[in-house]
Amino acid sequence: MGIERTQEVMNILHKNGQEHIIQFMQTLNDYERELLENQILTIDFHQIAELYDNTKRKIEIKENKIEAIPYFDKTKMGSSKKNQLDTLGEKVISTGKYAVVTMAGGQGTRLEHPGPKGTFKLDVYGKGKYLFEILIDNLKEANKKYGVVIPWYIMTSKENHEETQKFLEKHGYFGYDKNQVILFPQGELPLIDKEGKLLIGKNKLIKLASDGNGGTFTSLRTSGALADMKERGIQWVFIGGVDNVLLKMADTTLLGLAIEQKVQVASKSIVKANPQERVGVFCKMNGHPKVIEYTELPSKMAEEITDEGELRYGESHIMCNLFTIDAIEKVSKEALIYHHAIKKNAYLDEEGREVIPQEPNAYKFEAFIFDAFTFFDGIAILRGKREEDFAPVKNKEGIDSPKTAKELYEKFWNMSH
Ligand code: UTP
């Protein structure tokens, strides 16, 4: 049985150009080899080949399929309109029909923080605050205002799940009601090097990584979190990232706008700083809402100006999205496309020695949350303000780094209090 299975695994590896793993297996004891063989038998090599082939293909976007998409500007909205929308939003939140999801399953490779990104401490006001703590502060403020405790779902990766849980336990959930905090892990896909070879991780198994923030929908359903939301009578779900220290997770104007516009999806945008800024922007493609990555937007279009003197494709997506519970269910049953990004990932070589790359070396395959928009006819886009809504912690240094986020965070709180 064991020999037959080993032979089957060898054949699979040969057939799929993964002979380096056969060589690596020589370094393993029987138990370790069995674990690796079991894992290999679960891997979909067709999918891997397809994902790898796609890294060689250039995505072409024909200009004529793209149109500008309307948005509402929060700053230009009259106060009676804003109040009307806020009232609509407040009613949903204060009656317990609102939940928040934080996507915290990323690897945070650019930040190089050893641990889940939410456990990164931002040096604000001397004492510092963890990214998770900053999010909790925002939720607590909303809870106080609307007299509820908003259920908070945190999407982790298989890799950081335990550490995230331990961290939150250790800090007593920063005073949040622990019964209202639900952690659920997201799905995974193998990492592949530039030659299409699977990587071996430190645990002597094929190295897997979370399947992108677009994995949120399926993971919500398969983990049971979606069913839990339904049981609680949740109707609207905010889904945001872990690393924007100015993220407003209970924006009643955004929620009210979605309700007023009778759409199932809403998103906050900020205007692009300049045509070359490296952000994805909203548009309509083939009649459906879409976010085009900066790499995919032809430069002529990126520079196009409207009669009002604004960038025609100027609304950037900032991971600040709202969905109805039905919309989540619908997308959770659809297949989102996978994008690829090349990231730094340590691995074991054929001899079992750890290699720590200095440069990005492995393709990570990720579904993106905004690809979900395509499944809907309409979306409500609310333009917010950069200095109030967007201070991401992405890079170790330079733009979108702890330094810039600290400045923006402190400036916002000094101004607003
Ligand atoms: P990014 O795409 O910026 O990735 O995530 P990242 O992991 O934070 O950083 P890099 O690219 O490795 O440096 C945007 C948001 O989506 C979440 C992240 O945790 C962050 O909140 N995310 C990303 C997931 O939850 N799962 C993923 O698979 C990827």
C-alpha cells in the first residue's frame, strides 16, 4: 500500500515537473514523507499549471469596454441629505443588523513584521497602538454611539490563525466583548517559484499561502460565519482591511447611501492623488462595476479629465466595502479570478536547507475582493477624504509606511478632538 502510494506520488511529481520534491523526499523520515505524500495527493495540479500559465499572459483591456462610473461626494453633500442618509444607516446598526469583517489573512510581506499584521504596534502618542487595537477603538466608538455591540468577524490565514487568537486573548480583546469576536481562517493555494516549481516550507510540506482577500466570501460561507450572521439577523456586512488606521467601519452615510440607492454593494473611495498613483480605480466594464488595477489602466485613460476638471477614472478603491448578506452568499458561490503577485518567501531546497531570498521569488495567487463587484449591476460609491479615511500601513519605509500612517493618524485625531 505504502509503496504503491509512494509510486503514485512520484508519478504525479514527474508528470508535473516537480522532480525537485522527489529529491527533497530523500531527506525525510518515513513519517515526514507520509505527511508530504498525503498533502501532494490533495493538490490540484491542473489548477497549478493553469495559474502558472496565467502569470505569462498579459491581460488586455480594450478601451471601448470601459466607462466612467458615477459616485457621490460626501464632502459636497448638503447637511440635510447627509442627515437623511445617516438616519437610514443608524437604524440598521442600532437594531443589530450590522456586522463587520476584518480581512487579516494577508502575509504582510512588505511590512516585514514578524507576526500577523494586526499585531503590529504603530508608534502613536508615545505609548503606541496595535493595528487590531485601533480597529477595536473604532468599533467601540460606534457601539457607544448606537447602543449595540457589533459582531466582529476576523478572517485569518491558516498560518496566522493561532497567533492572532493568542494575541487577542492575551490583550483581553482590548475590552471588546469576546463573545462578539469570531475568527475564521481563509482558504489557501500553493506558492510557485518563477519556474513553476512548488516551494517546500519549513514544516517540510508544500508551502501554501492564503488565497487573497477575495477568498473572504467563500471562507465566510464554508467556515459557518455566514450562517452565524444569518442567525443573528444581520443584513449588512462591512468588509475592510486590517491595515488602514483611519478606516471607518460603521459609516452610516455609506450605509444609508446603499439603502437609498437600493443596491447590494457600496464602497468608499478617495480621489486619486495624481494620474500615476498606484491604486486601483472604479469604472464600469461591460456595464458592471469594476476596479481596474493601475497596471491595467491605459495611461491615456488614467489622464483623462472630465468637463468638471476631475480625473474621469479618479475614484480609488480603499478596501472599504459594504455588502448585503444576500450579496455575500451570492459571491461565495461564484469563482473569482486569481491574480498573481510576486513576493519574498523562504523555502527549503532539495537538500532540506533553508533559503531566505533577498528578492521576491514566488508567485502568490490571490482573488481580489473588488472582483466581486462584477456580479452586480449597481454599486453606490461614496467619495470620502484621504485625510479622514485612508492611512494604510503597507511598506516598511517610504509611502504607506508606519511613519506616514502615524502622521495621518495623529493629525486626524488632533483635528477631530
Ligand atoms: P494586501 O494585498 O495589501 O496584502 O492586503 P498584505 O498581506 O497586507 O501585504 P503584502 O502585500 O504581503 O505586503 C490587503 C488586505 O487584505 C488582507 C490583508 O490582511 C489586508 O487587510 N488579505 C490579503 C487577506 O485577508 N488575505 C489575503 O490572502 C490577502
